[in-house]
Amino acid sequence: MPSNVEIKAAVRNLQHLMRRAGELSGSGGTIIRQQDTFFTAQTGRLKLRNFMDGKGQLIFYERPDMDGPKLSNYSISPTSDPEGLTKVLTDSLGMVGQVTKERHLFMVGQTRVHVDTVEGLGNFMELEVVMKEGQSTEEGVSIANKLMEELGVKSEDLIEGAYMDLLLAKLKTQNGHK
């Protein structure tokens, strides 16, 4: 199963982060609009990523919910009918919720730098160090930590879990205060 080492952090200064990511990648990045639908799963997480252009990906992944660099194992299958697959999976497994975001993707070496604007949450940054065959988790963690420093990401900005978890927690808090 492919793996990556990833971190997720809240963004304090979006302009600074975008500028640094552009400098480090030598590009203006690629804009990707996505809607992720999460489904009930016995283990890990199962989501269908809709690219809003008739294409999508069914993604299963497992990773610990903790801040800082962590290993994530995943498998991906492309689909040309994300809406139909979303309906089938919702009917059979149940939908947990949806996350809609605009993602700026920058490639820095073997790392995918995502600068995300998430509907209902705000701005975040994800690093995904795509692990090479035979590469140790420690090497991936080292790459992630170095890039965090180069991008100006502080350890106190790190978050755990998925955007879906943050949205569900926000919804729970809002409903608890009614």
C-alpha cells in the first residue's frame, strides 16, 4: 500500500505561505477544486473526492489522529462517475459528511504542499511527503519538519485529524450552544 508522511496546520499568514510555497516549488501552483464525501467505514477513513469536472477518486486511508508528522497508508481508485458512486456509497454505508475546498498544490521535491481554503473552516496547509520505495518513515518525518520550517509553520499551528473532524466538531459546538 502506498504511504506518505503528512502534517496539517492552520494558516496564520496566507500571503506569506503562498509566496514561500511558490518560491520553494518554482511555480505558481495548481488550483484544484474538490468536494470530499466521507462515508462510514469499519477501519480508517473512506472518502470520495469529486474534482467537480466529471472525474473523481475513491480513497481509503489509515493514519493516526495526532498533530505533527505521521505516516498515512492509502489506496486510490479513479472514477468517471463521482456523483453516482457517492449515491451508491451513501445508500450502502452512510455518509459522515462533506468537505468542500479550493486547493493550491505546489510540488517541492517529493512533497505535495497543499494550501487549502476549506468552506466553513478557513485556511490550512498540508504537507504530504510521498514516500519512495525503501525510504524510512524517519526520512519522511525529517523532510516534513525541514519544509515546515522553510514555510514558517510553527508547531503550535499543527492540527490533528481530518477537515471532516474539524467540521463535525464545529457543528457539535454550534448545536450545543443553541
